[in-house]
Amino acid sequence: QNRLAYLPKVVSEIKHVSKGIVNAGFDIESFTEIGDTNVVKRFIEVKAVLKNSIRFYWSRNEIEKSKELGESYWLYLVPYTSKHVFDTENIDKICNPYKNVFLDQNEWMRQIELYSFSK
């Protein structure tokens, strides 16, 4: 909301989607400004990460939504201390995390920690 404060009509349309739709694949529906007054939708997934150890869990649904939305999908990594105090000044904002996290095995290490079984 602070980023778009100069566009109050746009700010009023920002939605915390995950409060009502838990399987949307993102948490917030916001906007990216293009030029002075034009905007396009921005879909934001928010993950809290320990400040000194960046690690998060990303669901298959979130990954697929990121792949589908490409440059419109953002991953916000919000650092916190061991006392759960959030450092909102140092949020790592990653555009197109499917490309810049999931596919980037040089920068990001991934580990499978959950399996699904069905019959």
C-alpha cells in the first residue's frame, strides 16, 4: 500500500486474497505501476524467513501459479529475527520466482521434504 500511496483509488482495490481463498496460489492481489498512472495486476506470495537463514516452503500450487503468471507474480521474503520481529525494511521482492528461484539451481538449493501418496 505504501508503494502505491500516490494512487489512492488503486490502493483501495488491493486484496488480501488468502484470507478467503486459501488455495489461490498467492496471498495478495495488488498492482504494478506502469508509467505515471497506468497499472497492471501484481500477484504476491508472502513468506516469512529467518533473517540469517533464508529458507521457505513453496507449495506445488504456488509454484504452478508462479509459472502461469510469470512477470505478474512476485515472491516477497519477509525476514524476521528469532523473536519474530519482522524487518519490513529489508523484504526481498522477487519478480517471476518460477524463473528466478525454481529454475535457478545455481542461486537456490531445493530439497524435497514432502511426498503425496494416493491409491
